[in-house]
Amino acid sequence: MTLTFERPTETVVSATVESLRATYGERTVTTHAVREQHSHGEGMQDAGLPDVVVFPESNEEIASILKLCNQARIPVIAYGTGTSLEGHLKALYGGVCLDLSRMAKVLEINAEDLDCRVQAGVTREQLNLDIRHTGLFFPIDPGANASIGGMSATRASGTNAVRYGTMRENILGLTVVTPDGRIIRTGTRARKSSAGYDLTRLYIGSEGTLGIITEIQLKLYGVPERVSAAVCQFDDLREAVNAVITAMQLGIPMARIELLDEVQMKASIQYSKLEGFEPRPTLFMEFHGTDAYVAEQIEQMKSITADFGGSDYRFADKQEDRTKLWKARHDAYWAGMNYIPGKQAFSTDTCVPISRLADSVMAAKAEVAKSGLVCMIVGHVGDGNFHVLITFDPNSSDERNRAELAADRIAHIAIGMGGTCTGEHGIGIHKLEVLKVEHGEGVDVMRTIKQALDPHNIMNPGKTIPMQ
């Protein structure tokens, strides 16, 4: 099966924009600056400008906009906070960008049932601020202060995934507006169901290609009695990763366990002003639980890391110390982007079975070394997921080609080890070809689903699923 899309005539596009302006007034924006802002995420800065940016404020408004665009065959791209990395926001065929930032209400909190319902524009930091009085928190933390809608659409993960799972495991249900303007609810507040097809999981990770996610029913968790963060450094990268593998195989319930290789650590020390650390392979860890349970986990990890040549631990038990430590980890992307003056960088991610993690990490470093480029590795290694940030000269097409080739080979390495080309970034436009390698004939089934739910291919066309 082949998916196709042809941009409508400029007359049709102009008429659609004017119709939107007549209905939504100043919330319909066509200035170049706003369109450029909405033309890309935090990945490669190749812009693809939409024709117009609209700021809807309700499910009904989104439904009306989609009906109009579906009739006119105008593309629609959803926009949250613009933190995606794989080109999800690039308007390949122009069209309407729906900025959901005005749909940012926490609609209900059910503390007794450990769940809540939020609009798509709510950010993870906003949510945790709004629910802190309940003694609960939402654990998914991809680093960026992303919107919950965007995190759902890309099936986001993050530093806490090893303990609490990804967005897939923490969404109970969704409100979705379909391409033809229907508003549907998937899932319930129940923790399990056997009722019909699992539409919730279908829309999670669909990257805006099947409909617009407008509301999300989320699981919440009790704030732990004690939280303790620790840092351990190693002389050898493989040994650091082997320590993680051993911990996971022994079932130590880490809340977070993050790896920074020696290059990333050097960049982070410079960028985040980390004092007292050396540019060596480093594990950032966090333990949640009761005092006794946390103490037990720490002692177990100390024994493991010592066996693999790890240093003594540096602890951060106070909230402000943990915040500083994890901010440095979350800023690793920006540290890498600023590591070499005049260079740009892009991040790719893969995920492999935990037993193959060390092999995959070392193979990835070797692959980039062949290209002659500088790379750094940072990862949520507790679940086998890591990121490779590859630097290149933006004025050199040769260096960019070498960087993209290295990223492609890293994806193939992961797939060959029984893993995936992306653990959390998604496919976007950058991993369309390697998706075919990973899923084979399954990609054609994905096209069939796309064709059935979006027959005119207006929802973020050219992304996530190869057109042919």
C-alpha cells in the first residue's frame, strides 16, 4: 500500500486560512516569526513552515478545524512545546499548525484512585506543581518540560522509566479528535479492561498522524518517604554499563540510573558548572522508598559498582542538591550542543535488551569514531535505552552526511541485537527508512491503519509511516 499527499492549490489554502481567521480572529496567526517558531522542534533546525498557526481552546474548536481541513485536504500538525527531536513538527506540505498551549487545564484529580485528567497543553512540571498538595506526583520525566499531549503522541519515556514505566504504561485513556472531526474517548479510569480494540495504545506514539490527542487520563503515584541521589564514576565505560546490567538482572528497583560517558561528562562539567567531578564515565542514580528500603538499595548498588571499579558515592539527599544534579543531567543535550564552538549536533536514540547494552554502547561509539566526528553518550540505561549526540559542522554537507550515516548504522546495530531504532524519540521524518528494517511487512499494516483512520492523509503527512 502507498500513502500519497498532494498540496492543495494556493487558492484553497488561502480560503482555508481566511475561514480560520474569520472564526478564531487573533488566535489565527500568519506572521513569519510565529510560523518559523512552529516549523521545527529541538532536533535538526531544518524548517518546514506551516501556512498558519491556530491556538484552539477546546475540543470542539479542534473538531471544527479538522472538519474544515479534512474537507479542503489541508495538512494539520499538532504542536505542544516544540521539544521533539525527529522532525515531527516540520510542515512538509505547509498547512495548519495547531498550538495546544491554551488547552492547559488540569481537569480533575482523583487522589483516592491515584489518577487525574489533563488537557494536552499541560506540561509535566505544571502538573506536578498542581498536584503536590495531594502527596502524589507524575513520574515520567523526559528531561524537557514537555506537554503531556506531546509526551503521549511520541510515547515519551525518561529518567524514571526504569521504575515507573513510559507514557504507554501510565495512560489510562485519551480524548482524541479524529481527522473528520469526531471527538472520541478511549479507555476508562479502570486499571484494566478487555473491552474491544485497545485504541488508547494505538494513539499513544502515533505522532499526530491519526488524530489530535486533546485530553489524557494519567496514573499518579505517592511521593516516596525518602529520595536519595548518588553519583558514581568509573575509569572504563564498559564496566560502568556492566554494573547497570548486573543491577537490573538482580532486580534492584532503581528509580533512576543514568549513564554519561566521558565526553558527555566533560561537556556537562563545563556547561552546568559541576564541581568535584572528573570527565569519566559516570552513573547518576536515584533511590525511592522508606529509609530502610533506600539504605538497602544503596548498599546493594555500592557492592555492585565496587566490583566493576566504581568510585565512592557522592550523595545528594536535599531537594536543592538533587535538583541541581538532575538539572545537569537534563541539560546534557544543551551541554553537548555547546561543547565545540561552531558545531551543531543532533541526538539519536536506540534501545536494546539489557544483556546487550554494553555491546550496543561500545559499538555505537566505535561507529561514530569511524566517521571522524565527536560524539557523546547519555542514556536511561536501566531499561536499555541510550542517546548518542553527534556533532558536525553545519556548513559542511560532508560532515552532516557522515553524522546521519553514523546514526543510521547505530540504529541497524540495535535492531541486529534484538532492539529498536528508537526507545523514546519516535520516528518523525529521520527514521522512516530504518523503521522498514525493524518492522518489515508490519509497516504495510501500519499504512492500512493510517489509510482507514485518515483516508485523506491530512494528519502530519510524511511522518512516522513511510509513504511507500
